[in-house]
Amino acid sequence: MIESPKAALPTELRDPLARAIAQVNTVVLGKRREVRLAFVCLLAGGHLLIEDLPGVGKTTLAHALAATLGLGFQRVQFTSDLLPSDIIGVGIYEREANRFRFHPGPLFTQLLLADEINRAMPKTQSALLEAMAEEQVTVDGTTHRLAPPFFVVATQNPLDLAGTWPLPDSQLDRFMLRMSLGYPDRDAERAMLGAADRRGVIEALSPCLTPEQIIELRHACTAVFASPALIDYVQALLAASRTHAEIRVGLSPRAGLALLAAARAHALLAGRPHCVPEDVQAVFPFVASHRLTPGAGARVDRDKLALQLLESTPVR
């Protein structure tokens, strides 16, 4: 029997992380699972896509994360006329120096809020690909590194709203997790309606973590133990997605890596030095659903297909 190592959440980081999660929950009321998933994505080194109707708190969550994490923050409002250079930056000719000088765009930050990302054309959406995959951008043959930790939070409106373009599969695959917030429950909505100044609540937030602590937490995630049996379970889920009768394109190896990384982060937040199947199951719908391509005869959507995969794949 293989024993798991004793590494877990470093003691000196437990309180700051707990305070950070609690602080975001004071702003995004009644959404503890969704806030936890946002921190799973951050600690696993991924990027987060929040898809929902306008007005349910997508941007509020992003602002609360920015104020809590102590990271450099930029917001880009994606529109139909937004150009890639508006995000990445552009080289401007300087006559005195007789050369082009690169002027970085808002992408050069640590937490980027890409608001309503699917209102921009696919060419502009794809401007984020290299940055999200490699934490760098290449302009005119020169590579520019981004300051770690780099974290993209993108919001997206449902595709049946006017003026939206679906994200290409290559772009969707760069988001580790996709989730929805949904309407608040009665008590949470009552608290919101009774609050005197919601904007003031966000402005009063203070950083609970530093960039260095976030990087340390990411390192701790990679040390969380995943047994061979757990990896077998992850592989079984991947294989099931590729043979399901209603799925045309199943999960890729990159999706498997994302699933395992998210499960490790979920275990770390639970205070465990090892993953259990429940960690995989907790994050699987949010890692997998946006990566699945239903077949022409599919009777259910991506979210239900992901749940079917969980139900039909036994833990080994």
C-alpha cells in the first residue's frame, strides 16, 4: 500500500486563506460553493469562466476577488469593436530613439477581468490564448513575460442574448473551470436588498493574501498526493467521455490534467494532504462540461452530459 505524504496546507497560510474566502463570502452572498470553486481555480493555476445572465453577481465576484487577493488588477470591457492590440498593447515608433517601443496593454496585470468576453469577435477573444496558456505574449517577434501569478476571470452572457459570439473550443479549453452563479436564495437576496451601499462594501475590502503567498499556495497544491487508484478513476472518466454515445468530442489529456489539478486544490482547501474521489466528483462538472461537444443526436446539454459521466463511471 502506498502511503500519502504528510504535506498539506502550510500552517502560516491557513488563516490568511480562510480570511480571504470568508471576505469574498461577505460580498457574494449565499454562493459559498461558487466562491470555493473560484479559489480552487486560482490555487490550481487555472482561469475561471463565469457564465450567467446579467445582474446575478458575476462582476461583483471578480471585483471581490481582486480586492481580496492583493493582486494587480485590470478590467477590460469586451465589445464588438475591441481589437487584440487594445488588450495586449502595441509598438509605437519613437522618432528620437529611431525604434519602436512596446507599450503594454491591460493584459499586463495579475488579475484580469475580461468582462462579457463573448461580446468580442473571435479574433479578439483569441488574443488571450498565449497569455492564458504560457503567461506570456509575443508581439513583433519579441516575447514579454507576465507577472505571476496570472489569473483571468472572464464573464460571459448566454449565447441567446443579442450581440454575442460563441467562444471557440480552443479558447474554452484554456479555462480550467466554468460555472454559473444563478439567482440568490431568498435570505441572500433579502440581505442584498437591505444593504445600504453595496459598492461601499467592495471598496472597504482589504487584501488578505499577497502574490507571494498565492504562489506558495499553488506550490502546495502540486504537492497534494494523488494515489494510483485515484488517477485510474480520472482516466476512467476521460475514457467514458470519449466513448459516450451522445458525445462527439470527449475530454482531452489537457482536461485530465486540469481535473487532477482542480481536485488537488479542492483537497487542499479541505485541509487534506491527499485527494479522494469526492474531490474529483466535486470539481468534475465544472472542469468537464464546457469541454464536451455533444453529438448531433444528443438529447441533453453539456452540463447534463457531465453529470451522466459521473453517474455512470464507478469509483475503482
